[in-house]
Amino acid sequence: MRHVVLEALVPGERAETVLDGISRFERYPRLAPHVRAAVVHTGPPAARGSSSWELYFRSGLLRWTETEEFDRERLRITFRQTDGDFDAFTGCWTLRQSGDDCALRFDAEFDFGIPSMEGILDPIAERVIKETVAWTVTGMFAGTTLGEEIGTAAPRARP
């Protein structure tokens, strides 16, 4: 399993506000160029949700459907693929208040289930996932700083 981590600091925002923002998956296609579609079947204010995703990946699309749990009290969103191109894909968004700012951490693990292609597919998928999270968070919340440099020079939003 490949592990993906991205940390960010969102200045001057309450963690609840950031949680509300990142849980609006339908906004992701306008914020992250890799996202072709994000269809929310069920979302907040429900505690459990479901969404379907399409990301531009190599010369095609990476597709999956996932279930989410929105835990407002713990400032956490967890997700698990229920159908799609990954053999396994799980993860979580964890937020915490840090003074006037919100600290955000995105963790995910994925496996395509094709050991012979792992060296080719995994690094590309990791980059696409990290960039998508980075573009989304920096596009939603001005002044966000990322925990590492990942090269998000592409446009942040599409009209």
C-alpha cells in the first residue's frame, strides 16, 4: 500500500469552517485541474456520505465511488472506496485548531493491486492525489501554506 500525506496550515480560520469547506466535494472540479468530476450522492449535514470521482490520470481517467463519515465533533472526515479502479483506497482528513489557525492533515493509502505496475502507477497516483488536495485547500482558503513543496503551479480554478 502506498501512503500519501499532505499537511497544511490555514491561517485565520476556524477548524469547523475548514471542515465545512473541504466536505463540499462538488467544488473540487473548479479548484483542482486533475478532477474531472466529483458527484456527491449524499453529503453533510448527514453523518455518512457517498460520492463518485473521476480524476485525470496518465492518458485516461481514474474512477471510484467512496463512502465518507463526517465527524464534526472530532473534526475528521474518513473515506473508503466501495467501487472503482483502486484495489483499495482509504483515508482521512484530520483538522485541529492551532491558535487562530487551522492545522489540516490529509492521509490516504491506496493499492492498485497490480504489483508489476506498482513502480510506474503509484508515484503518478501519489502526485495526482497530493496536488488535488493542495489545489483544493489553497483554492478554498487564501494564504494556506503547505507542509512541503509539491509544485502546484497549475491554475487553481477553472471557470
